[in-house]
Amino acid sequence: MKSIEGVGLADVTATYSGPQGDLYRLLLGQQLHVGGMSASIDLAERAGIGAGLRGIDLCCGVGGGMRVLVRFRNVASMIGVDVTERNIARARELSRAEVLADRMEFKVGDACQSGLPAAGADFVWGEDAWCYVPDKPKLIAEAARLVRPGGVIAFTDWVEGPLELSEAEAQQCLRLMSFPNVQDLAGYSRLLSENGCEVVTAEDTGRLPIWFDLCCNMIEKQFTYDVLATVAFQADLLKVITDNFRVLGDLARAGKIIQARLIARRS
């Protein structure tokens, strides 16, 4: 697992409370993960998540995936945990606006020690957010603790791909994305197995290269002014942003970073 020094939860909170978080919300909307609503429904269908189930979203962001599950998969209730207060405040606001608040609860907290009851959920959920968590073993252990026997852990995440990142590429990627480290499919599969889960799916969604191209097109052809507004109209930063997306896009096309899909069942 590739790591970088000096990046922790405080950096994640700063990212999503400042201009970088504004940029992500501009480009991704309410669904702060690659593939948006269709990716959430796809993961839910593959994992058998549907009517009447109770779930927990670890690192829930603004609760976009939760609202998809409640509205379109008829999930009975969801609890979202996120370390960034700004995300949780926005999640509560949106759930009230969409008249879904009675089926959702949000909590500011560390996903590795949520304080929620053991074995209280039918499924644990995550979308492109666990890459921000420094302690991956503790996170997977918490997910396994929260889900009932026979329940499901289903998540997508940015991981190292089948072609290994060089040390220089890893440092650049982690620095640009504010990731403390990056897991791979084998590493996540091992952690799930060690915590009493049978891995059903561990694969590349194939979405990441296309997503970087989409972001560059939106920045250059539609949201140029909006992106500039997130960086106080510093034109030189606009080029930095697009160049960084292109660097990451090249790594995705080379198979060095991927969006992983993992589904596991608790024994």
C-alpha cells in the first residue's frame, strides 16, 4: 500500500471545507463519487440492497448516495457518518428539503470508531471516500463490526490498479488528492477476509479514465467561470487544476489508479 507522510483527517476536513471541496461539489453535484446516481444504483443492485433494509454510510459526504438508496431502492433507513461538519450540515439540509429526513440520521464522527451499535445494520455502504481514511484496517474492522451476520459491505473506492504506481507517481497522486494512502483490490480483499467477510466482488468499474476526461471538458467548455470563482478568480490556478486532472487521467488510462467495486458478505 502506497502512503504519504503528513496527511490525515484534518487535511480531509480542510479539503471538503474549502475551495477544493467547492470544486468537487461543482463538478460532481450532490453525488460526490465517480458515476453519480447510476453508480449508486448499480452497486446496490449487485449487492442486493433494496426494500426494507437498514444501512450505514461510512464517510457519507453530503448524503447523496443515501438519498438515492432511500428514494430509488426503497431502503428503510440510513445512518450517515462523516468527519466534516460542513458535509453533515449540508446532508441534513438536503434530506429535509427532499422530505427524507425521517428515514435518515447524520452524525459527525470518525468512520473508524463511529460509536454506533454492533451488528445493527443490514449493510454498510461507501462510495469513493474510504481512500481518505488513514487507517484502512481499522475502517474495515469497523464496517464488519457494524453489519449483522449475513449482511453486506458494499463500496467503491479509488485504489492502485493492476499496474503499480512508481513511488514518484504515488506521491504525486496522493498529494493532489489529499489521500494519506492508497489500497489495492488484493489489500481490501484481505482486510475483509480477515474480518470475517466473504468477498463476492472485487473488480475495476472501468469508470475512472472517462470521468477525468469529463471533468476537463466541463472545466474548459462549461464551468470555467464557476471554477475560477472557487479559487478567487486566480487564472493561473485554473491551468493548475486542469493540468492536475490530466495527470491523474493519464494514470487512470495506464491502469495505475482505478475505481474499485467491492462487495462482501459478513459470516
